[in-house]
Amino acid sequence: MDKKIKHRELYKIIHEKSRENFNTVKHILDIYHEELKNLILSDNTISIHKFGTFKPKHTKKAIRYSTLLGKNVIVQPSRTLTFTPSKSIKVFENE
């Protein structure tokens, strides 16, 4: 279950299932990946039908106590990306 699939393997799988030219599949998936990346970097929430939702999450600047340093430290604001799987993906998680 922990098998990691590289993008080249994904191209090959889609190429075989669609019987489309390999370079065409690669080109389309590269465009798709680039557009997803651009949308995410511009703080858009992206919902992919029957897959899930990518949503940027922002944290505010905060002051926290560091037990390692023994004093308060400033934690800078940051941005992370959360993924919420769709119901159809959650079914696979529970099996």
C-alpha cells in the first residue's frame, strides 16, 4: 500500500488505458500539474470532483515559549496546504 508512483509511471498508466500517444498524455498532464500549482500558489481553493479539495491555510504571527531555549520566540506567519478527500476516496481509506 506504500508504493510510491513516479510521474513517469503515471504517464505510462494513462497512456496504456487511453491508448493516446505517450507524448500527448505527458504534455496534457504537465499542463494540468502546472495549472494546479499556479492556482495553489495564488491562494485558490481547488476542488476536484470525486477526488478532494486542496485549500490553503494561513497561520498568524505568534509568540510561543520554547522549552529548548527557555524563552519566548516569535513564530512567523506561514502558509500550508490542506487536503480533504472526497467521500469516494474516504471509502478506500476505511477498507
